[in-house]
Amino acid sequence: MHKLILSIVFTFFASIIFAQNDPVLFTVEGVPVHVSEFDYIYNKNNGDGADYSKKSLEEYLDLYVKFKLKVQRAKELKLDTISQLNKELEGYRKQLADSYLVDKEVSSRLVKELHQRKQTDRKISHILVAVGEKVSDDALETAEKRIQEAKQRLDKGESWDDVCVQVSDDKNTSVKGGHLGFYTAMMPTGFYEFENAMYNTPIGKYSDVIRSRVGFHIIKVHEERPAYGEIEIGHILTRKSKKGDVTKKAKIKIDSAYQKLQAGAKFEDIAKLLSEDANSRNKGGYLGFTGINRYDPKFEKAAFALNKNDMISEIIETTVGYHIIKRISKRDNADFERSKNLLQNLVSKDDRYTIARKALISSIKEEAGFTENPSALNAFISKLDKEFYSFKWLEPEITDVELFKFGKQKAMMLSDFSAFCKKSTRERLKFKKSAPLAESTHSLYMDFIEVNALAYEESNLENKYPEFKALMREYEEGILLFEITKQEVWDKASSDTTGLEAFFNTNRENYKWKERAEVVEYEIFSEDPKLVKEIYKLAQKSSSDEVLAKFNTDKKIVKAVERTYEKGDKGMAKVKWKAGKSSELKSENKRTKFTLVKQLLEPGYKKINESRGYIIADYQDKLEKDWISELKSKYSVKIMDAVFKSMTK
């Protein structure tokens, strides 16, 4: 309760401070537009050009005032009440809300968490009691009892090494105190809780019992270092053998490779020639990006010791053989913006997303003051039988009571949950018919809570995220702008034939032809130079119809297309601007082309149908200017000069 009161008080004072720091920039018919709204849209649409100069701000303020005038007109005509437009807006809101619930409240937090963890490596040990993910309740209980007993022994002061060697099922590490070495985020799927314990446990301490996909662990953290990060590498490998002579040959071969590199040979060429790693040899030894704990410790140490790109190691011996390593690049995990997309992709495929989503539901319930009525659920379960697991199941007769409630949201009733179960046929059929009804129903009940928790959170997004509110306002007003402009400008320009013709006649000087050339563009489908020359000569003195009639007797040899170009058009770039002149022959892809000028036409006025698209566009501009003038005279606009001046830089 104390935290809730503090939260309310903070919100109240924050709103006062925000109002003081977010003055009104201008009003349209008394409707205020605050600095925050203008600043958001100015930055979004100007990008790097948002320099806050007086000129830039004045230009955009003029545009935004015009925009708001049009929106005011749309609202006066009640376009914001049209069901089709509201349906479109609601669809966009749903799509955007889903993105916010995932990206802002789940993925965003996980990405930031992962990025922060990737800045350090942690040296750890563990005690493991192995148990699979799908085991009997008895096996799970036995395993959990063993690990809890181990934890109690540690809490009483017993030596970590003694408990580890006696309890841990990880026989590779138990005799070494469970030592695993340095690890970093992110851990594989199924080890998110392991990763949490690794990073949340203080250095020198051990964690509570945690579960992974291989069993129960207690993790001890020994030290922390700046993360090695990830490097992109390649290598040349010659393999050892148990027979000494073969091992000797491997050493001689790697020495030869090293000498060639020292003499200036290209690493990738030597890898293709001499490397015995079949997976990387044909790629010039390329291994890709690697982090810690992926290769032999000696190999890893040598690779991360390379502190420059294109640097090559000395010969390294491992259990596999002899290596020469090349560092290609190092991935900069410190820059959050550069690594954000990669981390987002990793997070979305990991089980931590599901875990975090459940945590989100718990957080929503806590913040909303979630209350529930378990007895109502139990009463519902008591009415069920095995038909619940079939298509035939019918909702039982129940006394309808409140089931749960989020904050001030309308309470969900038992009948709502019953209807949810009826609709969830696929989910009901997934349960085994032998499964306890209480367990199956409770699973659906948790799904029902999740659906309503997300709906509750979605309804509060405008209050929680100012940028969400800004996007919704922007989209809503964008829909209104489109609809009102369509009515007042675009439709009028297309349908008002009398007005369009009058506009055209008044502005005839704007729609004139330059000097034009009527041409014939020939295309010859033959590689015979004699035939091409014959066609070319005939075209100079005959019409295109005569050329086609002579040469297209058996099959199509010549194609002729008549066009008209204005002076300066690209199509006439290589043709002399004179009647009777022809371009040079141009051959490519077994075809030859040329252009012949038939005649030149004097400049003149266009007919309305010859420039209709341009005329409509210009007429729309005129209608819009007239409309803006009308709106300015109809609605009062007041700009707060002092506020505007305070924004300029």
C-alpha cells in the first residue's frame, strides 16, 4: 500500500512538471498542439535535417498548421465516427500494441539484459543433480531432494569441494570442485535460469538451487573479467595420429605452411592447399565467429591473444593437431545500437522469451491489483466430466459469479471462462483423456488470465508509452487527412470536368509542346550483315509499311514502332534532329536497332487529353491552395511566439 501511495503521488507531480515543461505551441480553433507533439513529428520527418534553425522550424510549423486545419475540418464533418475508418484504426492499434507488448515489455528488456551480460565473462563451478525434462514425479522429487540436501550442507559450512565430489553427477568436473571455467551470455536454450544465477550471484558466493534442461544446479561464481567477446577466425590444421611418424609428418607440414605465410603467401591459399580440416579447407580455413568455451583451451587462448585483424598466430598444438590461426575481425558487443538486431534475433528463438513473457503476466497482475475467486473455479471444475476432452462437450449449468479482475477493468465472470473453454476445442483435445480434470482446467484458466492480462496492458499503452500515444495520434490523423483530402481535392479534380476544362483554358500557356520529331524505331532480327544493310538503305527512302511488306514474307525479320519525341528527350540522344536522318546501327543479342526521323513538328498547344494527368495534378494543387485559404478564414489559428522562439537553436 505504501508503494502504491508513493507511485500515485509521483505520477501526480510528474504530470504537473510535464505540463509545465510541455507548453502549447499553437492552437487551431482552440485545440492545443503541444511542443512535445510538434517536436516528435518535426524530428521524425526531418531526420538529420532537424537542425532547429528558425527557417527550418518556420517551414515545418507552416506545414503542420495546414495539416491540423485539415484534421479540424475532418472532425467537424465527423469523419472520425465512420465505422470503416475506426475499424482500420483499431486494426492498426492492435498490430502496434502487439509489437509494444512484445518489443517494449519483453524483448526490449531481454535484449538489454543480454547486451549487458555480454560485457563480462564469469568463472564458475557447479554441483549438478542430473534429471531429464520429461521424468516421473517421483524421479523429479528424488533429484530435487538430493540437491536441496546438498544446499543445506553448504549452508551449514561444509566445504564446496567435498559436497561437490560426493553429490555432483557431472563426473568430468566433480573431482575438480565442479570447475567449468569462464562462461558468458548467452547460454544455450534451456539454460536461461542457469545464466541468471551465473550473473546474479555475487563473486565468491553460491546460488540457490536452479533448474536447467539437464537437472538441478548450485552455481558458484569465482571471478569476473571483461568479456573476450567474439572474434571471426580462420585456421590451418594438420592432424596428429597415435603413430609417432605420422605426428612428425603433421609437424613438418605445419612448419612448411608457416614458412610460406612468413614469406608472404596468402593465408586462404595455404589453407586450401595444406589444411586437413575438411569443413573449412575449401573456404580458405574460415571458421566464422567464435566465443569462449567452444574450442580447445589452448586454441582459444591463442585465438583471443591475436589483438589485430589479419594477425596470424604462431603454431599451436592441441589434442587434435597443429594449428595456425588468423583473426579476421572482432565483433563489437559494446555498441548496443549496432548489436541490437542480432541480439533481438537470438532472444526471439530462445526459451528466455517464454519465461520473460510469464514474468510479464505476473508483473501486470501485480501492478493492476489482480484479484481472483478460486472457489468459483473449483465449482466449475466440479461440474466437469471426461466429455471435457471431446468435441461434444457442452458448457455446464453454473451460477455466474466473478472469477477475477484487473484493476478497474470490468470483472471476468465464470461464464466468460466457460465460453473460453468451449472455444478452445483444439487445446482441450490436446490433453490426455486420463489427465486430471482439475489440472487441465487450471492450464486453460492460466491461458485465460494471460489473454486478459495482455488485453488490460494493451488498454493502458497510451498512458505508459508516450511514443505509442504519438504513433496512434499520427495514424488516426493520417487516416482523417487522407479521407478529407480525397473528398475536398482529389475526387473534385477528377470528377469536375467543367472546372478542369476552365482551368485548362485559363492556363493554356503551361501546356505546350516543344518542337517534336516523329520517328520510326526499327529492330532487325538477323545477324546477316548484308540483309541488315539492305533493310537500313530501304528504310531511308521508303515507308515503314513498305519495309515490313518486303522483308516479313515468311517470318518476322523487321519490327517498326512509330513514336513522337520532344526535343531534349533521352530517346533522341544519339539521333540527329533533322527530317530524314537516321541513327547509327547498333547490334547486340543477335539484334540490330536504328531510329529514323520521319518529320519535325513545330511547337504548339496541347489538347486537354494529351496532358490530362498533368492538368489534373495542377488543378488539385489549385483546389488545395483555395481550400487552405478557406480553412484559414474559417478557423482561428494562434501561434505562441515566445514558445516558438524558445525552440530555435
